[in-house]
Amino acid sequence: MKALILGANGQVGRALVECAPNDVKLEAVDRRSCDVTCEDSVALLIEKLQPDLVINATAYTAVDKAESEAELAEKVNFRAPGWIAASARSNGARCIHISTDFVFDGSSSRPYRPDDLATPLGVYGRTKLDGEKAVVAVHPEALIVRTSWVYAAAGSNFVKTMLRLMSERGDVSVVADQIGTPTYARSLAQALWSLSAKQLSGIYHFSDAGVASWYDFAVAIAEEASALGILDRRVTVEPISTDQFPTVARRPAFSVLDKSQTWKVLGASSEHWRVNLRTMLGELM
């Protein structure tokens, strides 16, 4: 199988490259090789490479900046996925598109199922939801995988930010009333490759197992990093409310995803997020 990964320099894109099965002939491109905000650029690349599978790992993920850069967020998260999926279908390729828990408003009292009503709170979530719809409209056989709170050893993410702040300050204050599930990029990438072999279509959810607040996540980062010797000082993590840490964009208070359908297809559940956090931190040593 010949697979094309778009967004190869992102956290998920890098992990997809690293975890690619041996029997996959891989083409991995970043924005320097293909400007996904240009429809012609996307179409020419896919027509030239003729892949069997296209995985769209591109995304505009700056949640707060999206509020003032709505046009750019729409190009990357909404227009581009539609162009990618349309080109994939016209060239006979399957398509996998990665989406987010932020398509939900956080008002649920149980994990969100794939068929639950999506009502995003901000520009980021809205453009990602519009991207899902654009993909389905032009490539009904496409697979959409929603995930949450992604981090990796490379790139910018919550774990890396916390480690920097903890090493500089020794104490941090973190929101304790936003609940979700951290997801290791490599865990997601492995699941995406496994799902690709199933030739599925529709919307599926995947994240690591377990539930956490951002405060819980930060406490675990401090504890695991200290145990590994990455942090050489005692770190205090203080819980605060969302009201005490105002942001430009609203975040869902609860965005845990129901993965039962995905786990059934894969024949196994995900690793717990804390296990994968420990694995990722070990990569930094």
C-alpha cells in the first residue's frame, strides 16, 4: 500500500511516519512541499503520487489565536480537508481525517459518542467540525477520527510547556475544572494505522484510556518527571478554576470521548494516559 501523510512535521504526522508498517510505501510531506490552503497544490500532489491512502494530519490548533485568525483557521481546518478528500476520492484513494474533542460544547455528563450532537464553542472547534462535514460531503467513504489533548516528545504541547514552567518557577497553577483525556501522539498514530487496515468509514473516537483534568495532568507530569530525574526541584501544582485563568476562546468543561466502538474494532483498549505519559517523558532523557 502507498500512503500519503499530509502534515508530516506535526506531532501526529511525525508519529505516523515513525510507526508506519513495514509493508507501507510512505510519502510524507509538510507545508513546504504542499500548501494545503491552495486547492491546486493539493490536487496536483495527490494526482502525481497516486496514493492508495491519504492521511490528513494537518490542522490549525492555536485555539485562542483562531478567534482573531478565523480566515486562516477556516482555510486549514475546513477548506483544506474538503480539497484533500475530494482529490483522494477522484484518484481512487481512501482518506483518513483527524478531528478533535473540541467539536463538543462540554455540557455532557457522560463520554461523548461519535453520533452525539456537536455544538462547538469557538472558532477552532467550529472550523474542525466544518472540516468533518466537508470531508464527508465529497468522500462518503472517508474515515474521521476524533482525538483529544495530544502531546509528544517533539513539538509544542502542554507537557513540554509544563516542564519548562516547572523547571523555571518550581510552582504552577493549572485549571482543575476542564476534564478530558491526554493522548500520546504515538498511541494515536498506531491506532490510525490499525484502523486504516480495517477500511472503515464514518466517525470514530480515539484517545488514551482514563480521565483527567488539566490539573491532574500537570500533577502527573511533575511526579513522573521528578521520578525520572527530568526535574531536579520540588514542584507545587495549584488547582484553579477556569474563571481564574480567562482565555480568549471558551473551552469545553468536559470533553471525554467514548472510545468503546473503536476499541471493539481494534480488539483492545488504549493504554492508560499516565502509562503513555511515562513513556513519552522517557524519550526526553
